Amino acid sequence: MTSGMNTDANRAQALLKEHRDSIDRLDAILVYTLAERFKQTQAVGKLKAEHDLPPSDPSREARQIERLESLSKEADLDPEFAKKFLTFIISEVIRHHEKLQK
């Protein structure tokens, strides 16, 4: 019986490692994707500053939030979490754009 339990524990440890390795890869993808997104929004911010455009675009932001909520439903992700996440990102982008305006 002990060897069966040990085998189950070893199997569980191996599965745990696989899950954690996958999570680590996904975290790296998230970080690099966010970095790329911020590079794009920085370019938008510079363009807005050069052409004296406002740092935020509330109608686009609302459309983006709706779009992300829809995508999150398709992906089986809590839409409220997705909305909070995008709202946070948008607030950071606006903060960066406001700095460029000064």
C-alpha cells in the first residue's frame, strides 16, 4: 500500500511541476505582451502629444472594455475581472500620456 501511495504522490508532484511550468511560461507571455502593448500605447501617446490631442479617448476606452468583456466571455474568463484588468491598464496608459503632454 505504501508504494501505491508513494507512486500517487510522485505522480501528483510531476503533474504539479507541469502545471507550474505552464504557469511560468504563461506569466512570461503576459509580461512580454504587456510590454509590447505599452510600447504601442507610448507611440500613440507621443503622437497625441505632437498633435495636441487629448491623452484619453473615453469612447474608445468604453469600446475596448466592451470588446474585452466579450472576449473574456468567449475565453471563459470572468468578465468583471477582465474589465478591472483593462481599466487598470487604461489608467496606466493615460497616466503615461499625461506625462508626455507636459
